[in-house]
Amino acid sequence: MRAAGYYRPQTTDARSEQAAVSAIERYCLEGFHTLSRVVGPGEPPLRDADQYGALVSYLEGLGRGEALIVIPDPRHLASTLDGLVSRLTELDSAGGEVRCADPDRPDPLQHALESLPFAGRPAAQNRRVRESLLSKAARGEVLGRTPYGYVADIDGTFKVEEIEARLVRRLFDLYAGDAPSEESEQPAPLGGPGLRRIAGILNAEGSHTRTGRPWSPVTLSGMLRNRVYTGSYLRYGMRIAGNHERIVARDVFNRAQEVMASRSPDRKRRSLTPYLLSGLARCWSCGRGMHGIERQRQWSRADGSGASRSYRYYVCPSRSAGVTEADVDADGEVLHPSWREAELDRAALGALRDESAEVLRSSFVPVADDEANNEIQAAEQQFLESVRSVASGRGGVSDLITPLEELRTTRSMSQASSTGFTFEDAMDSIQTAEPNGLHAAVASLVERIVVHDGRVEPVYRTS
Ligand SMILES: [Zn+2]
């Protein structure tokens, strides 16, 4: 596979540069990769951002090609775990797959969990994944089965098993459908039949799993997500360098991921997006805090594939717990409100915009830092869990795009509340409804927002 090396100066010692280049060269030699270029700092040394820019331009210059990016270790690409994830996802979308020249730890995420700090904590606290994998290996436990489509060779690498591989290719081709044409208005692939239908097709042909069972949508979906089929995934980083043969072309694999993302309810992403009025909206009738909830609506397309959309609401927990007679008024109306998220947000911001400037100014109290810190900590924990999960073999680098965005949003929202957040900033946020800092703006003015059916009533902070 085509490869490019990349390294940054770690010390002023020229020997460390030589060591970096030799490590890259050795890695490529052992893995039979063609080292086409080494992007180094140059003389005088480029700034980090400029040198990284040169690497991205190199990848983009390959057109839709792909290349292995070999670094001595993750510190050459970033100084923090989240910084590394940011660059890995960018490089991934430009066709670059990053590997570390360290033969014991080729996977950059696994390496980074023990070599890069995160959120002000030293790397040592992020180690868990590898230690648990190593102890499993030491006990002689099998680290996952050989994926369908491959057999394990004596040296532990995967060799293609042609009959199974044919089914894998067929699955990907069917599911990913045709590539959108160049001149097409529709940039996203439409995809082929859904998983249930493909399982039906394969089973009707008399094909079955290794254990002799019929194919199920769940099994097929696991295969569609498995990066091993693109040939470059090093399982658990426990094998020596050298990639196994791919079964599925990278563009088909990527298209299948896009189709899957467009069809999946994407629960995780949405449930993590914070609700503007969480902790602030209260039911007028029972006084409980309104919960932000998400409901899925699902339907079937004409071709049998599933489609779904999610809707977000605020609802009084007394209502969702099940309504009794005591919760219904004389007209049969439920006393506990339920609002569409967008409508309640709009009503609350509208009420604040209609309030007199004097009232708002006298209620303004920048929100306490504790609250912001808790939110950041929760977001950091989520992010770290996602990185650990991908580092231990579930999914690929592109699965970290959303967690990274969530982390950034939470950090910038919380930053607004803790660093010199003024009354004027709060007013600006409320006028423009720009999401960053909006929660902090509302929380710095109101203690709570009492929610009725069809109207809201802000209760201002009193300083
Ligand atoms: Zn209620």
C-alpha cells in the first residue's frame, strides 16, 4: 500500500529526526508499503499547523486515492487525545489512514490512550483498554473470532477465504447500491435494499452463517461495520505490522457506512445534544422539571427498507409516568404539559425578548461554574468512552466525529458561562439564538421557566 511518513521535531537533537525517519522506513519495509514521501518539519522548521496542512494537501493531491500515514508515535501528530482524534478524523476523510511505526502499538488510538494526556489528566489514567486486552492475551484467551471471509494463517494474520469473501462482497455491493453519479444533484448515496431484505435474498439462495444459521439483519449489520474488510484494520493492535488483503474496496465500504448512517435512527447523537431548557423548564401543575425526550417514528419505504425520524419533546415526568384521574382536569385535559422542543425553546426566548431591559438587567447573575464543570466532565467521559470503544475494535475513526463535536460544543457552551460572560453577551445570545452559550445566557437570567399548556412564564433570578 502507498504510504507517506510524517514526523515533528520532538527535541532539538538532530538524531531524533533521524530516528523518526528510520522508524518510518523500517515500518514500511516490513509491511511491504511503498513509502512515497516523508513530510518532515523542513529547515527552518515549519509551524505545526503549516506542516500538517502540507500533509493534508498531499493526500488531497492523490485525488480519491488513499494512503497509509506512518508516524513514529501519536505525539508527532497532536499533543492531546482530542487533538489527535480531530486530526485522525480529518485525515480519514481525506483518504489517509494513520499507523504508528511502533511495532507493539501500531494503532494510533490505542497508543494515544497511553501516551497522550486528555482533559488535563496524564495519559496513564487512560490506559485501561490495552491493559485489559493484554491480560486477556496473557491468559491465552482468544481475542475475537476470525472474521467471516477470512481464515487465520499460522502466523496469526488473516488470509482471504474466497467462498465467504464472495458473500461479503455481495452484501456490501447490494447494501451500498450504486455510487452517486458525478453530475447527480443528490450527493449522498441512496443505497440498495435494506438488511432484512438482503438477509432474505441470501437465505433464499441457501447460504448460511458459519454455525449453519440463517443470516439475520443483526449479523449482516455487524459485518457491514467491520473495518477488517478494507484490509487495513489491525485487530487490537496485537498483530505485527503488515496488512491483510482487503475484501471490500474502500469507497464501497465508505458508501455502505453513509447509507447505514442515513438509515439509522442515530439515537446516540441526538440524545447527547443538550436541551436548551433542561434544568430550567418546570411543569406549572406539579412543579417537576420537564424532561427532554426523543421519540422515533418509523415507517417502511416501498422497497421494504426502513426509514425513521426522531422528534424531540419536553414533557413533564408526571405525564410520561402514566396519567391518572388526578392528572386530568374537568374538560379531560391532561394537567402536565408536553411541548415540541423547538416550540418551547422559541416560546421561552420570545418571553425573554419581550421583557423590559431593566427587569433583565436586574436579574442577571452569571451562572455558577460548578454547573458548567459538571457538563464538561460528563462530555469528556463520553468522549473517552467512545475513543476506548473504537480503540478496542468497535467501529472506525469516523465514528468519533460526533463525540468530538459534542465535546467541542459542550466546552464552548460552558466556556461562555465561566469566562467573563456579561449581560450584553447574554442579550446577544438571546436575540440571535446562536446555540453556543445560549443555555448559559438563559440560565443567567431565569431561575426557572414555568411551562403551561400553550404559554410559558419566566421566573427571574433576583440578585
Ligand atoms: Zn407535571
